[in-house]
Amino acid sequence: MNTLHWLSCLIAHNIKQQFSDRKNFLILSFVMFAQNLLFFQMWTIMFSRISNINGWKMEQVAFLFGSLTFGFGIFFFLMGGSNLIARQIHSGALDSFLAQPRPVILSVLFQRIRPDSFGDFLTGLLILLFYVPLAFKPLLLSMILGVSSGLVMVALRITIESLAFWQLSEEAVDNTFISAIIAASNPQVGYGPIAKILILTIIPTGYVAFLPVEIMRSFSMPLFLWQLVASVVCITVAVVVFYRGLRNYSSGNNIIMMR
Amino acid sequence: MSLELTLCTKNAHPPLSKGYVAAFKMGCRQTLHDRVDFVSTTMIYLVLLYIFSTIFRHMPLHELNVAGLRPENMIWYLAMTECIMLGSPGGYTFGAHIIAQGRLSEFLTRPNSLSIFILCWLWGRTITLSLLLFLLSLVIVPLLYQAPLPIELWKISFVVMTIVLSCVILQLIGFIASMVEIFGPFSTQVGWMMSKMTFVLGGLYFPVIFFPLHIQHFAFLTPFPSVLNAVGVHMLPVTDVTILCGFLMQILWLAILLTALYIANKWMIRYVMKTGV
């Protein structure tokens, strides 16, 4: 069985498992969907009183929120294990994945799906359909940018969670990721040159919000390619950090047989 | 002889409040001891303040038609509201753990009430963390974000008082909401919704008084503005009457929520006695 086939079987199995408790799945998805829309209302209320924030209008903020939740939803729905890495490092639960013949990172990431992230995906889709012009090209572009920013978010999550290999506590890991989400999910306006360099290099939240919004405002092929390459670089860095950290991992003596 | 008797009586029946004070102190100590948590919470605080300080500096505040409103007021408003929100992590689900673990019968413990014990511990934790963040903001907001404190120094004691009341109210809302766990494993989802309602209706980033009138009317029918808006409004160019109204609303909601807690507690005990769960 090649890796792709194994991965598709694993995802199918995870989805079936979630659907065995359909009521719970629907409740979690709906609540996430509702709370996202509620949070989004804060910006709609504010933009009913002001015209723009340094050129960012409601459409830009909506695209930022829509593409973020869309991409975040897809990746975190499928890779529900991404936010368990630190906990499993500390508890020694990575052992069971080390014993498998498949790439450790894939086994860890795809160990479960997160039903609440399906609500994120639905929110993103709805906001994009509502705010992006209903034409093939802009819709396709917004979805590609959404997927690309989602990939950067998952890369950030893996990188931050992997810091637990160097004894960063779970709380600190969670709070660092919350900082990244906050930085990514709000309008990035009026940043100075140092801040811009930071969000496009060391803390790559610029590829979640700043650059995709700029591309949507006025399309430029070099910027678009930069965004795509950057998201691939981010995920590569995340994988490298994970495997570097894995060298420091000491077993929790929890080797058990898994499916 | 009488002194000995008094001491004996005290030892045999320690005052109820002593246990609650101990729980409160334990919460305070836990916050002071958990340095990694404090440092990482501070990081979130700094990131939020940086992002919103740039947003507020580029926002056309004159369009809001609030006389004397400057970006500094908004930065300080956010610094205040975030003290409360970041000071209360996971507040909406705490009480639910006891119910989820099937330990509901512990609510029967006497003479001290378990609910008040938990709340005292939570209040100790959150009030300490919120006040620490407030102290930090007094230093970092003027230094890092070039926003001098927009109020006179003597008014800080009022701000501290409203911060304490906000923490008390927020934890009360969270604790009462978490009791929904009795009907099934819904407390996490209810917690998500409650926290987002606090963000929006409480005025986390933008004061409720800037909202359109119909939303303001709706928001002020809920306890959420008493959690965030009442604290942040100290930093806005508003009259003392507006600030006093916010304070009185906090007192009113505190009374309502304490009554609700009393009723919910009674109901839960009756539930345990009836079902034996």
C-alpha cells in the first residue's frame, strides 16, 4: 500500500468514525460556524460606523476572515492531530506512531479529524461566497489563497507544537499559537518595515492575511507565486523542525499496537 | 478561661469564610507560581496591543463622532478589556469538569459550598492575573505603544475596583453556564458561544457605546458590557456619569448572578437528591 492510498484510507476511516456519532459532529460543526459568524459580526458592526482602516474596507476584512477560516478549516479538519503534538510529546504517546512503518509526521497529523473545524470551513466558504464577486476567476483565486494560508497556519501549528521537543510546556505552546492566530486574523495595516519583514520571515503570519489580501486587491503574478512558494517553504520548515525535535524525543515506554 | 474557651470553639468550628479565603489565596498563589503561563499570556497581550495600536492609529476615529476621542484612548480601552479576557482563561468550562466526571454529589458537601469554593479559587486566579496584566500595561503601553495614560492617577483605584468586579462577574457567568453539562457534554460549546458573545456584546475591541443604537440597547440587556465595557470605558473621553452607570450596572449584574448561582446550586442539589447521580 503506497503512502497516498494509506492516507486516503485513513482519512476515510476517520470520517466514518466521526459520522458514527453524527449528532455530535453536527452540533460541534454548527456551534463553531455560529461562533465564527458571531465574532465576524464585530467587524460588520464596526464597519457600519467607519468607512475604512488605512484602505482596508469591509471586503478586505471579510476576505481575510473568510480565507483564513476556509483554509484553516480544511487542514485542521483533516489533520486533527496537529494540535495534539505537544501533549503527545510530553505524555510519551508518540511511541505508538514511531512503531508504524509510515512517516511519523503523517501518522501524527492524520490520527483523527476535528469536527469543529468543519464549521470553520463552512464559515469561510459562506463568507467568501458572500463577499468575493461571484465569478469563476476571483472565486478560484480566493480558494487557492485560502488553501495556501491554511497550509501556512498548519505549518505554524506544527512548528510551534514541535517546540515541545525542547521542553516548551503545553500552555506556552497553546498561547504561542493563539498569538499567531491573533496576528493573522486581524487587519495587518500600517505596519512598519521591521514588522513587515518579521511577518514575512520569522513569524510568517503575513502569508495568512497580509499578502493574500494584497493579491486579492490587485492581482500580481510575482506576488501570487511568492505566496505559493512561501506556503510550501513554511510546511517544509515545519517538517524539518518536527524531525529535528524527534531526535530529542525520549520514549514514554508506551509502545502499543495500533490499527 | 474564657479565652481558652473561645480558642477551643474557634478550632472546633472554624468560620466558614476561612475556607473560602484559603481557596482564594490558593488561586492567587497558583497564578503567581505559574510563571510560564504568565509569560506566554503576556506575549499574547503584547501581540494584541501591537496589532490594534496600528489599527487604531489608522482608523478614521472622527467618523465615530465622539468628541475628544484619540487613538490613545482606544489603545488603553483595549489594554483594559484584554486584562480581563486574558486573565480568565478557560473560565467557561471549569465547573463542568466536576459534572462531567460524575462528581455531582460533591455539591452536597457541607458546611462549605463547593460552588463557592471553586469560584473563590477561580476569582483568586483571575483577579491576580488581570491585575498583574493591568500593572504591566501601566508600564508597557506608554513605553511601547506611545500612549500615555488618558486618566488622572488617582482614578486608578476606581479602575482596579471595576477590574475586580469584572473578574467576579465573568467567572460567575462562566460557572453558571458550565452547569449546562448536566444535560449532556455541551459545556465546551456553550463556553465558545459565551466567550464570543462576551467579545461582541461586551465590546472587546470596540466600546459598546460606539455601536449602532439598537445593538447597544440589546447589549445592555446582557451582563457582557459589565464585564468588558465597564472597565474599558474609564479610558474613553466620556462623562463621569457614564462611568458611574457602568459601575452601577456591574453591581446590579453581580446581584442578579449571585441570585442565579444560589438558585442553580439549589436546583443541582435537588437534582442529585432526586436522581442519585
